[in-house]
Amino acid sequence: MKTNPDIKTEITFEDFKAEVINDYKLAVTSRECSLLGRREVLTGKAKFGIFGGGKEIPQIAWAKAFANGDFRSGYYRDQTFMMAIGELTVEQFFAGLYANTDLQQEPMSAGRQMGGHFTTHSLDEKGQWKDLTKQKNSSSDISPTAGQMPRLLGLAQASKIYRKVQGIDTTNFSENGNEVAWGTIGNASTSEGLFFETINAAGVLQVPMVVSVWDDDYGISVHAKHQTTKENISEILKGFQRTEEEDGYEIFRVKGWNYPELIDVYQRAAKIARNEHVPVLIHVQELTQPQGHSTSGSHERYKDNDRLSWEVEYDCNAQMRKWMIENNIATEEELTALEKEVKKAVRDGKKAAWNAFLQPILEDRNEAVSVLDKLASSSPNAVFINKLKQELNDISEPLRRDVLSIARKALRYVLLEETDEKRALQNWIKNYFDENQPKYSSHLHSQSNFNALNQKAVEPTYNNNAELVDGRIVLRENFDAIFNKYPQALIFGEDSGYIGDVNQGLEGLQEKYGDLRVADTGIREATIVGQGIGMAMRGLRPIAEIQYLDYLMYALQIMSDDLATLQYRTKGRQKAPLIVRTRGHRLEGIWHSGSQMGGILNLIRGIHVLVPRDMTKAAGFYNTLLESDEPALIVECLNGYRLKEKLPNNIGEFKTPIGVVETLKEGEDITLVSYGSTLRLVMQAAQELQEVGIDAEVIDVQSLLPLDINQDISKSIAKTNRVLIIDEDVEGGASAYILNEVLNNQNAFQYLDSQPKTLAAKPHRPAYGTDGDYFSKPSAEDIFEAVYEIMNETNPTDYPSLR
């Protein structure tokens, strides 16, 4: 029941009347979905509900201005809009509420996100791009308030890149940069820093971005007077209003219940953003939220009677209904009949969605009961098994959890039996896991042919008289080759453009490729990553530079909640192959210590974390990733830019494999595992250990996520029977993560003759200066003595106590 996106300047009254009635029918349909959805939560059929009631009419007006190729980056109240553009049916709405894992029935996330989180499919089932210019697009929602804003900036910037940068193949992605990125946010969430950071950045960049602020005066239960200065976001953003002399925003205010006025404002906003590439803010005021924030509570608890009465009168659906009657578009009787018809259609759709969700589980339940019945017939513990079987039979609306839980419990009653019936149950449980676990766990990473792990290694090659150059030169020459090879590649960050980054790895490239492809940004890490996410979602190949690893903390929430989960939460139907470039390791001082790897590793599963020890390895990672369709974080060694490396003769072509370790020194007595700048100290210690008769094997993990897919560390431990993991992160950080992988996933414990050890930094950030580094992080002497102590415990005669 999508709305008509074509607003004609000359139409008959009958055409106009039909269009308005269709819009009202859609608004009533969406509201009825909200009302029934809340009921489904309160009766226990759904876990949680958060609905778009009260925002129906402005979203219908917005949908009329939304064109093919445009992108939405919204929040969890935009259900009416999704219905209006034809991307959400009643059945799909309820399928999302019930967490149906069938992507065909629940295309928003296959049950991975709660209802109200919307998306469209940018990729086909093989992970290939669809033609985004021929469809209306929605980037996949996330729950964190204002978390949709940084990505919105990138979605809008992509249009500017496609319009301004020559040589990019825009097929499937853009029609001359005419696409608008539309954002939505609740008025209270504009208090978040991500909102202000995005608004400022879009004003600087001048990109086609339209932000709708849905203002219903509350944020959950907290009134706007506690949220926003002057209780008015457009008022305090007046300074962003553009003038004839200065760039800025176009700012509109509109009543959220005024149907014709809303249509006019959204048409004007679309024209400005689409044609002029000027950002627009639409402050939609006097909205209501008739069901409160969510099913976790009622708004009657925090709104007084005057407010509740006002909300009944100025409910946008009620006001549109009143306007239609006053303007002879429909009679009271006609609208009452329409509303009755809609209620029945929504009830029917809800029932169909519930049956579609439940029926496959009932079939699984019946199958499990049959298996248990046969098990009971052959077991002396039949009475207990039959009790479980009856318990399962008695659940009228079971979940998969119920079916599997009871089947697994039944196994406990036949532990000592060896029967065909027991084996049948074991096989059934295994098959059930194999069939159903992917419904909840697949697509953390790309499953397409472009998966990063499918990219084969290409070794760097050298001329006989290969020049020794600073490591930064290897990077610079490789970036030059990348920008020449991939017109859709671009890089941006603090100091990345004019001066060629703080370590000169991009020296001279802005002059060569222009300030849109090699660009400076403001100091705003979250939206730097957001730019990258949005542009990557539209087919570009961005490299977002965060100046130092420590500053990644500002962007970590966006990386964790948005980028890392994108493939997963869309079940492989959206992707953002963004490369985040930064530098760190062995830095000095509390705020530049660059060692929070443990936190990063735990927070951004779904993003590859690569830790090259030198710039040739780093360059190879960039080359690998640009042939893949997955996001990654590359941490370059800060103290490696001026160290000498040989300049390869196949710049731009060699590729460092992801997830593959490298053995830097072979040995027989102990395996030493590390990465990044610390490896130089490990190699120094290994040479010194050789002098006292200890032959250490040194392994560079190169890639932390994923780690050692070929299990070469375990193979090394099988030879040496001892392991020490060295890391500059705090105890329990990256070293603990590596040890867990080696012991629990590679089963290396079976080869150990000594306790596995880790050597990490002190539990504080380093004090400033070289001495601060020495006393805070592992030194070569620390490594030597830690290895020597392990050997002393093994053979105190040959290795007497050192100190």
C-alpha cells in the first residue's frame, strides 16, 4: 500500500482525493500494527515492542519526496515510511516482532534485531551488489540513540563523490550524485554528541543530507526541558542556517499533524538537497507518541492530563481525518468503514505472520516427540523420557529452544545405553543444531567469493639492487598505486590531505588525486568512521584514517555497534567494506600508549584486526582488503615509518594474507608469539637467548582477528613444548585472547611440558618518556628473563636461577 511518490502539479480533484484516502489508509494501517503489536508483547507472543505511532503523517509526506537511489538512515520509529515506500508489509511487520528467522518472511534482519529496525537489501543472495539506483534504500538500523547519524554523513557524501570525482564506474550506485541521504532522529536523541558531530560535519562538507527530527516533547519519560537548551533543537541550530554569503543548512519547521504543509516542506527539502547538495534540517514539531516509548511502560505515568488530552486532539491521524472531512475528501461514514476494513486486514496479517512463524517449529516438535517416543520404547528409563515427551507435547506454542532443550535432557536418561534409538536421538540433535545454529550465527563475516580469507597471498618481489627506503615510502608508493588502480578508492582523516598524513605516508597524493580523494577532516573520529561506513555501503572503497590508535576510542561505539554487525544483522544483505587506518604500538605517555587491543578485540568482532610489523606488510594488507568485501582495522607501527625497508618492484600487487602467521625465526626450545613493534624486542631477546643456549622460535601473528587460521602456533608448540605470548597490552588483554585461542581452539595444551605464560604490560598506562615505556611495557630484558625462568623451572641444572 505504498504512497504515490509522484506529486503532480496538475491533477483532478478525484485523483487528489484518491491519493489522500490512500495515504490515510496507510496511516491507519501502521497505527493498527502498533496497537496490535503492543498487545502481542503484553500477551507474551513477542519479547519487546517499540513502535512508530504518532509519526505516521510526516513519514507519508517524506516518502513522497524519497526517490529511487535515495538512502534512509533512521531510527526505530519509521515503520510508516517503510510501508509507504513498499518495503514493509503487515505480515513482515509482525514477522519482525516474532523474530522469524526466515529472511523471506522477515527481510529486515531474519529475526536478529527487534522489531522497528528496518533495512532493504543492497546485495543478492551471493553477496553481489544490486542496482541501488533502481530501488529505494534503507541502511540497516541500530538501536543506540544517534548511532545512525555518522553513517548518514557517509551516505550523503557518496553522492558528492559520485558527482564530483571523475573516472568512477557509477553503475548500480549513482545517477550523477542525485541521491539524497535522509536521516531521522527523535528530538531527545539530538542531545547525543554524535548528532552534533554529524550536523557540523555535513555543514562543512555540504552534502545532500536531510535530517528529520521527530519532536514529541519527550525522550522516554524525560521532558524536552531536560534535554535541549530552549527546548527547541531548530532554535539552537539557527547559526547553521545558510546565507547568501555563507554555506550552511536550510532549516524548516513544520507541524507534524499538518498533512498539506508536511508534503510541501518535504518536497522543498528534497529539491534543495538533490539539486544544490545543501544539507537540510526539518524540525517536525507537535508530534505525539500515543503508546509511550515502548512496551516496557505506559506514558500515563509521566504525562499529565492536559498533555494527554492535547495528544488525543492533535494526534496526526486524528488531525488528518478531521481535515479530510472538512475539505470534503471523505465523509465520517466512509472513513469509519475504511478504518474497520483496515483493522480486519491487520488482524489477518498478524494471524498469518504468527502461523508462518509457529508452523515450522510445530513440525520440529512433532518430529522430536516421535524420536522420544521410540527412545522410551527401548529404554528402562521410559517413565522419565515419557514425562519429557509429554512436557513437550503440552507446549501449545513452542520455541526451538523448548524442542531442543527437552531432546537434550532426554539423552541424560540413556547415558549407559547403546541402542539404535539413542543414536537416532543423538543424530537428531546434531542435525537440529546444524540446521538451526546458522539461523542465529551466520554472516558475522562475508560468505561471498570476495571474503577476505579467500584472497591468496602474493609475495613482494625485489630487484637485485632494491633500494632501501623509509617504511613510509613503501606505503606512499603503494597508496599511489591503489588510487591509480581503484578510482573508487579514497582516504580521509586528520592531516591526511594537504601534508600527506602525520608520517608522510600520503605525501604528495592530494596534489595528484585531488582533495576529495585524499582529504583532510576535522577532529571528529566518530564521523570519520561514519563517513567511511556510509560511502562503503554505496559502493565506494573508503579508507578512514584515525590518527592514532588511542583516538579510536572516540569511534569504537560506531565500529562496534554499526560496522562490525552490518553483515550479521542483515544476514549478508548489506555490507560496508571500510578500511580503518591507524597507527600505534610502543608509544610513550598515558594518552598515546596505543595498547588497548584487548578491548578492541572484544568489541569489534566482525571486523578484521590486522597488526603488521612493518610497512611492506601493511601495504600488502591494503592490497588484500581492496580485493575483498569486508571491513578491517589496520594498525601500523608508529616507530616503523623511518625504519629502512627494501622497496618492492610489484608495488600495489603484493598481498599479505589475512589470518596467517609468519615464523620469523625457527627454534626448538620455546615458542615466542607476538605482533607489531614488540616483535623487534622479541627478536632481540631471541638472539640474546641463543647466547645462553636457548633456541627460541619466534612467530608474528600478523592478524589478530582472525588469528592463525592454519593453527601454525599449535604446530610450533608441538615441536617446542613451551610457549610465551608477549604483548604490550595490559594483562588479560590481547595476550590472554591469543592464549585462549591457542589452548582452547587449537588444543595446544596437549603438547605443553611447561605452564603456558603471557608477558604483558603493567596494569596502568605508561608514564611519559623512554623510561616510562621501559618500566611499563615488556622490554627485551623482561622477555629474556621470562623465557629463562621457564627454562629454569624445566632444567635448573643447565639454567640456574638468574635473579
